[in-house]
Amino acid sequence: MLFSKPVSEIDFSDINQLKDDQIEESEILDYKEKIDDDNIILKEVVAFSNSRGGYLVCGVKESGRKGSNRGSYPEAITGIDGSYNYERLEQLIIGNITPRVSVQFKKVPIPDSDRIILIIHIPEGQNKPYYFSRGNRYFKRYNFEAAPMAEHEIEAMYRERFFGVSNLSRYISEAVSFNRVFIPIEKRSKIIDCHIIVSPLRIEERIIDATDGMRISNELRKSMVKITHSPQYLYGSEEPSKYGIKWKDRIMNSVVEIHRNGLIYSMKKCGDFDDDENILMLSEYTFGYNLLNSILFADSVYSMFNFAGRVKIDGQFVSN
């Protein structure tokens, strides 16, 4: 089914299943037969960003239930011109929606035809509310369509955005303090531990399903070997943790953790005490290596769970 796989893997059978099963429009799904009105598409992108995110499926004739208490479903797969230039639409999205949103496109060829289905995946915004400058309005998904937002809804989203920034800072500090307990007290003044955090801007949502830790661990290990040609990022076996899934190794002073809200945390040793110089020496190479691998690891995690959105990358050095 379309909703259970990465956008890059969607094929014609997924679109056909929407038609055969009469899957109706919803808060996260909208059908368009044509794509010749830029303003309509931009308005829908804003609405999905300000709601739960979703999919625009373009090139599908609808059943005509607009205005009822049920959404339309696909009656026929008509397609759009196969030469359609979605890069132009992408530039319009960048230029007319504030803050910037990230969307994914997929052209799905219709068999035995020169026409395509265009899938547009819009993730839930991490920096709400989003504003459609060309239409001078804020929109959200309501009753299967893009609806203008009320003033109190806009104000509530702004409050949540700015509260979320300070909330994220506190959350990161708590994660660092919680994991430093893993380092033996006698070692804490003899090493420099570096902490890399990659996090969605909003941490109130559950993004990661951490129930099958072994499967997640195996897939991520394979992914990291493929990307970095080295297995040495996840030390130790996976185990359930307060936040989600954790890998730790006391000998290597290494902790890597995936939080259910999408935050990726890594603690590695990045420096030692130099007895001759009587000072702590930071290894810039080790820090840079850990930073790069943490970003690659986060990318693998987000790809696995089909998350797309803005993230914050934070690095800290601690020794005491």
C-alpha cells in the first residue's frame, strides 16, 4: 500500500489498489485529476504541512463526493502528461511557502501509455504554521480539503513553535546528562566525551516504532556498513531504553540511541588526558568522524521510517 513504503518505491500497483479498494480522500490523502492550476497545488501543500502531512495523487479522476461527509475515491486512472516538469512546481513551492517545506515527488508511469501519475508527499511540518504568500492565507486540512485557518489556530501554532525550541534544548540537556552516568566516575575527568544530537525541530510526536529492536538494529548495521564501509558505529547489542532503542559499550565509552520522537543521540570518546602535558587533548579527527557518521546514521533511520523534515544538529564536549 502507498502509505506503508518509501515514496521512491511506490509503483503503479499501489495506485491501482487505491482505485480497486475505493480508498477515499482523508486528512492525509487528496486526489487531483489535473495539475494545471499552481495555486490549488500550493494551497494543498500548505494545508498538509500545517496538518498531519499527506499525499497528493495527481492524475486520478475522482468519484465526485465533494461537499459530502465522505471523501472522493478514484474512479479512473487518467494520468497527466508524461513530460510534466515537477522541478518547476518544486521551485514554486520554495518561493511561495514560508517557512520552507520539503516535499518528495515520484513519477509513476502508467503501463502501455505515455502518461504518468505524479505523487507528491508532503511531510507534517516541523515549523508550523506555514504561510501561502501568493494566496495571503494559512491553510489546514479539514473535511477532505484545504481550508483557511482561523486566527486562534494560527496563534496556537506559533506558541507551539517557539515553546518547542526551548523544550528541545531542555530535552537534549536531559539526554546528555542521563547518558553520562554510563561513564565510570573515575574516568570522567580523564576523557573528553563528545555528544552528537540530530533531532526533528518538534519532539512531541512519535516518529519511531521501537518495538522490533533487533530488526531495526540489523538493518541499520547493514546500512552503515554499506555507506561507511565500516561496522564500527553501533557497539554492543541493541536493548530497550527509556527513550527507545540503545546500543552501548562500556569499554569503548560508546552510546548510540534512537528516541521514539526521532531524536538520534551519540556519545563517543573524543579525547584523553595527556600525562606528560597534564592536559586533556581533543581529537578533532575523532569528533569529525563521529559527527559525519552520526549524520549518516540519522539519515538511515529517517529513511527507514519515511521521515522528511527539518532537523537540528547539536554537538557538545564534556569533561568533568
